[in-house]
Amino acid sequence: MRTRFDVTDIKRLPKVEIAYSYVEPSTAIVQALVAGGAKGIVFAGAGAGELSSFEKAALKQILLLPEQSHPVLVRASRVGNGRVLPRDEYGAMGMIPGDNLNPQKARILLMLALTKTRDPKEIQRMFAQY
């Protein structure tokens, strides 16, 4: 199968981390991932990729950074199955829905996508396609 993601000449994929959601998570985790140089963060949310109010507050602080210096954000679900679809609330925060990919698969796709672009619309198209 042919793919647009040729990694033959890539020595290291962009750093993408997974943040698992739970009741009252520490916002320091998200801040540490950003400070540690994460180019992308996949949020493994409850149900359909829902984030807690704590995580949303932490993200609002991250989004105040210049666009090129904050990570690309993807929502995925930590439950066994189901889809994470676009929602206005998360779209306004620039979050890309992971559709039917679990957090681990969403991480790999985001790593590959970041070898091509940082454009959220293009990355969202990739998540819809793959």
C-alpha cells in the first residue's frame, strides 16, 4: 500500500505525548509536556474524548503562546470503542478529533502528520482519512 508518509530519511519522529484524563488531574502534567518540547499532545479523554475543566483551563493557558510554539492537540477516547467527533467547544481550542483511533494510534498518526505539516486543517483531514 502506498502512503504519503515516507519515513525513509527521517531519523527521529516529532515528540508527541499522551495525557490521560481522569477526575481532577494535575495541570502541571500538561505544562510539563509543553515545557519538555512536545510537538503534539493526544488527550485520552473519557467517553467521546471529553476533557475535564482542569484540562480545559490548562489548555487555555497553552493557547496563549504563539501558535508555532504550542503543541498540536488531538482528542482521543480512552474507552474501548467509539468515535471522537468534532465539537465546537474543542474546535475553538484548536483541538483535532481523533475519530475512531485509540490514543496510541492517534499518537503515531500525529507523529507522522507532523513530519508533513503543522496546519490543523490538514492534520484534521489526515485523521479523517486514516
